[in-house]
Amino acid sequence: MRNFNLYQKLFLSYLVVILISLTSVGYFSYKASSRELEHIVEKQLTQVVGNAVYHTDYYIRAYERAMVSLLSNNDVKRFIDLPEGEIGYPYYELRKLVKEVGIEPIFIRNPEITDIFLMNFNGNAMYVYNGINAGSFTKEQVKEQLDYFRNNTTPDGSLVVLNHSILPEQTNQTLTLVRRIRGLSSTELKGVLAIELRASELSELWKGIDLESDGYFFITDGNGNYVYHPNAAQIGKGMQEAIHQQVIEAGAHAFTSTIDGKSRMFMSRRSQYGNWRLVVSMSVDELHKPTDTIRTTTLIVGGFTLILALWLAIRFGKSITGPIRKLKSAMRETEKGNWVILPLPNHRDEIVELINRYNLMVSRLAELVDEVYQAELRDQENRIERQKAELQSLQLQINPHFLYNTLETIVCYAVIKDSKEIYEIVKAMAYMLRYSVQTHLEEITVANELKHVLHYLLVMKHRIGREFDMEVDIDPAYLLRHMVRLTLQPLVENTFQHAFADGVEDHHYIRVHAGEDDALFWISVEDNGVGIEEVRLRELREKLSENRLAESGRTKGIGGIGIVNVHRRIQMVFGEQYGLQIVSEIGQGTKIMMLMPKK
């Protein structure tokens, strides 16, 4: 938002605050409602499954009591003790007694029972049917049935409920209640007693379970086969392995899974009989309908609130930014020099007060600018004159001691002998004097300034009494570059006066170099003299930073007035950002650089 204008910042700020508020309220209320509804649904499913298990176990317990009467019947126990292959009178006598005394009364009390049969582990079996026609079984069939029941009953004689029938045509239509029993001669369990009853009777218990339009209730046995299902075609078939595994692992907790591409919630309970699992299943979409209604209502109300809030934010933002934009436009005109006075609105607030202050400021600025402009016109001519005077003053501040010493040297040579040295000195002095008094020309070429330095060296040769060659390392392309007149010679003279304080020796040198850096053109004068002490160097740099002309005597001992005035003359011609830079180290020498614009 750094580069946005005020209106955009206000609008985005309101938008963020509104969205955060609506999102937070909607999200947390939706989550809280969802959790509460899921808790209610899970509690409801728990009650449904619990009731179904209770009624189922209660119903089966009634048939278990019917079996108890047979368990206490001595004729039944004697039948269990019959030896293998018994088909004589005892077999038929016991069969008749068990049927007439024990089984037929049970049929009368429980007409939904289809058949009751006994088997001992010696291969003897008897079958009694209730109103249905069924034939007898071969020894092989009896053995198969006996093996099946021995494998699917518990050794402790507890009741087991199986989705199984000895009659093939009754498969998936009956349930078998079976348990192991003992005879009279031993406490060892030597046979099985089974009652088959119609599954439709149990179905009546579960028809009253209301699970909405898309929910249903089913029962599976320990192997995952459907014992009961609202779709009769599913009875006897196995449920999906993944669902069966989740039913077992979930225990008493609800879980969600997908069947036929549809997400559903399941909850199961285990029956006391037959390892049955009674399972309730409801569509997740059906369960989430109330939550979806809450979400939809929240979105509609939130959307309407958002639109209303944004409309108010836009109106409020414009009421603030509108006057500010007018104020901004007026300021732009003011920048161009057009003094604009804004009309004040009828109402009063901080923005109107700001406009009023702006109008006052513009009025005062207009008056002040006019005053400054008039004063500037009056002072312009005076400034020009002062600058000319300052330039001339700088030119006249050349150290006169050099001229005095040179004249003394000429006198000496004139007295001693008539020689060409006097001619060289006088000729060089004449050129230097003419070059120095050219007050009408401030900028000169590097070549002209070097020529002036060469005449100075010619004079210095006779003053110091020996030849001295100055190193000049300047590219010919730089010779026609412009520089300020009478700036290089004072620096070379400063070197002779202060760098070689004990006299010029053979190892001494003065090197003049030039180059370019970015937008700068520079000329340096470097020597290997005694250098400048730190205190004096710091004082000289401070003097240069003042950007003022030097006064005689104030820089004595660190270069006189020459260095400071050369620095100031360069600034007056080219600007305050140019001038001299000095680098020096005691015993190592000094390097002075003239910085000028690259033209």
C-alpha cells in the first residue's frame, strides 16, 4: 500500500477490517454450529444403535429361554448320549418323546420358528419342522452340518446366532440360534441344539427406526455378511472389506467413509449374541444440511453487509479525499507560480480548516515571493560587481616575495658579469608578468598553464643554482582542456618553498599528472618532500572547507595564502563542488589535486 493514494488506502483499510470481521464471525459461528450439530447427530445415532441392540438382544433372549426348556429335558440329553450308528428303537423312541414333549409346545408358543434340530458328535441327528415340508439328510450331509456347527459355536456352550439354514431354500430368510449341549452321562459337551426362526420377524423390530430419507440400518455377522438390510437383495452378501474393517476398528465411535462414491457416516454396536454388528448409516450431506443452511444464511447476510459497508466506506472516503484532491491540485498550480485560492465549503471540519490555512499560506507566500523578487532584482547588479571585485582581488594576491627575490638575483648577475642568464631570467619574468596581469581572461588551457610553469622553473633554476627537471605526465588529449589561470604555478611554487625546506636534493622530484574520473577532470602536483604535519594538514583542510578567501598570515607555515586562494578561485569559476584535495604524510611527501569539471 506504500504507493497507493489516500482514497485507495482508506478503501482497502475498510475492506480489510470488514472482511476480517465478517470472516471471523462467520467462520467461528459456522464451526461452532457444525461441531454442535455433529455432536447432536452422533448422540442421536448412538441412541438409535443402542436401542436397536437392546431390542434385538431382548428378542433373542426370549428364544434363548425357549432353548433352556430343551436343555433341561432328559430325553434330549439321552439323545445326545446315543452311540454312533444308532437307528433302532431307542433312536425313534427318543425322537418321538423330544418332539412331542419338548419341541411341539415351543412351536405353539413361537410360530415364527421354522425348525428345531439336535445333533450329537456321534453323527445322530433329528429334525423337527414347523409347518414346512422338508426331507431327510444323508449321513454325508449330516456330517457337513455337524462340522459347520462345531466350527461356528463356542466350546463353553454359549448361544450363537448365525445367518445360516440347513435348508438351502431358506438361506438368507432365517436365523439360526445354536449352542453346544451335554448329555446325561457326562458334563462334556457332545452335541448341538439349534432353533431356526424367520428373519422377517426380527425385521419388524427395526422398521420403526427413522433415519431420514437417505439413512438406513443394517446388521452384519462376524464375517461381515449382511444379516439384515433394508434392501432384501443384500442379505447374505458381504459388505465392503474397507467398511467392515472400519466398523470393527471404530468400536463405539462414529466414522466417515465412502460407499458408491457417496460420503456417509457410520456408527455400530456389537450384540451380545452371534458377534453381530448393528450399524446405522446416514449421508454426510444429509447431516450437513443444517450446517449448510447456516453457512448459506451467513454468506447472504455477510454479502449484504459487505456491500452496505463498502458503499458507506466509499462515501466516507470520498468525503475525505475529495477536498484533499482539490487541495493537491491547487498546490500543483502553486508550484508553477499560479497562486490559487480555494473556496471554502459550508460545513466545518479538519479538512476545511486545512484548506483555510492553505489559503492563508498562499496569500503570505505570494506577498513574500513578490518582495524577494524585487529585492533580488535590486541586489543582482551589486552581486555581479562584488564577484568581479573578488576575482580581481584573488589575482592580485600573488605572493610578491617571489618577484622581490627575482629582481635581487638579476641585480647580482648584472653586477658580477654580463651573461645570458640575465637575458633568460628577464625574458621569463616578462612572460610571467604579462600572463599574470591578464585580468580579462579567467579560464585558460592546460597547455598555457604548463608554459607559465616552465618559465617559472627557468627562473628557479637560476635561483637555486642547479638544474631541476619536473616530471609532466599529461596525455596530449588533455592539453586543450580548460582550467583556471594561475592555479598550477602557485602549487609548484608552494612545493619549492615548503616541501624542500632544507634545499633541493638530487632525489627530490615534482610530478604533474592529469586524468579523468566520472564527471571530473583532475590535475595533481606530487612531491617527495618533508610532508605536512597532521595538525597543520587538518587546519589547512578546515580552511579549504570554509570556501572563503585566505587572509594574510592566517595560514602561515602551511602554504601561505596561495593554496587557499587557488582552491577558492577554482570554486568561483566552476562551482562549490570543485577545488583542491590534499593528501600528505610526514617524510613521504604531499599530493595536491585540482578537481574541475570534465568539459
